[in-house]
Amino acid sequence: MHALLCLDIGNTHAVLAVLRKDTLLKEIRIPSSPLLDLSEYVMAIERVLAEAGPAECKGSVISSVVPRLTAPYTQAIRDVLHHTPLIVDHTLPIDLKIRYDDPSEVGADRICNAVGALERYSAPLIVVDMGTATTFDVVSADREYLGGVIMPGLETAGRDLFKRAARLPRVSFDFPEKVIGTRTRESLQSGLMWGTVDQIDGLIQRICDEWKAPGVTIVATGGLAGIIAPHSRYIQHVDKALTLFGMKYIYEQVTGASI
């Protein structure tokens, strides 16, 4: 059976995944730093393909926001699968109109999120991706990418705070039992966790107030979506594989293949 190799290269991790139809067969994560030898990227691709089980990879696709990693992963795919992967960017002929002032500034991951959400949920849409940065992507019912918002992600904000404030302890990203902390650890967790929830909900509300689109669907993705989303007043769906499936839909639209 045919399958698709997807590489979502982010600032913190690269996710290597194998998809077939509506099933995520396997995924592994490789740190984005430091830069590895080409042979290590080859081994990572061979590993995810082996762990996914018997399936012929009909193609491959890369979404990258880390330019220095795009070339070695591309070469690794050529070495393993003997073809050149599709690279996601704003120039691809896909069913999404990018209304950004400069479309080249829209990250590949945000394009994938928009396409994935359009295929899996009802538009109009706001997609909240909780990664190194937390991004908000606004997508119309006419399949237009209208723009969005970028703010520091929870882990990024936490690391910066711990680094700059010597007397503050590192804490886990868990919700405390109460908002008003009576210990420094609880106070930090309250500020980081509830502060992130309220930032996200506040920005969703501001987007909706400005946009005035009826019946907006709010979808969350990213590593921390499962922790944050249940406490949000507005997020309706959590879809951790949204970016990967967006890559699959883009590959199918561009190549005409069906995975």
C-alpha cells in the first residue's frame, strides 16, 4: 500500500511521519539543534519508515521553518527514497489564496495548518498552533488565508523567564490547584499556565471582534494544545496531527496523487 513521508521541520524539533489515507502510521521527533551529519538524518528516515511497517512511500513532502535544515533533509530523502521531496511554500498551486501583504513571509507550517483545517473542519477558521511560538491563522470560508497573530510560546516564555530571573525555580508546565499561589512554584505555574490561556482566549476574542465572521471554528494544534485547550473558553477542537495532514493534502493537490 502507498504511503507518504512527511517532514515538519520546526524550530525545536523536526517531526518525521508516515501517513497513509487518514492514518498516521508512525512519527518520531529529532531535535532541530545541533546540526547533525547527513548520515544521521538518513538513519532517522530509515527508522521511521521501518517502524511504520510495510508500506511503499509514494512520495514525500517537507514543511520547514528552519532553512539550514531543509537541504540536509532533502538530500537524506533523495538518498533513501531516490526522489526529490515536495517543499511547501507560498508559490505552490494549492486551493488556498494567501492574502498576506507579502505571501513569502507566511511560514510553511502556517500554510499547512490552513489547508489541513479547511479539509478537516468547517470554515471560517482560526487555527492556534502552540509550539515554539504560538500562532493564530485566520482562514475564510472562501479558502483565503487572511493573516494572523504571532506570540511567544509557553515553553519559550518560561525558558526566558527562568534564564533571566535567578531566584525563580524552574517549574513543570502544569496547572496549579488555585490561581492565587501561596508558594513561588505555584505562583509561577499560575502565571505561565493561566496567563497563556487568557492570552490565547483574549486574542481569539479580539480576532473575532475585528473580523466579524459568523460561526468561526477554533482549532488548536501543536505540542501543548492538549494541555492548554481544555481550559480555553473558545477552542473547539484539538488536532495534534493537523500540520502533517495539511502537508498530505497539499501534496495531493500539487501532484494529483492520492495517498
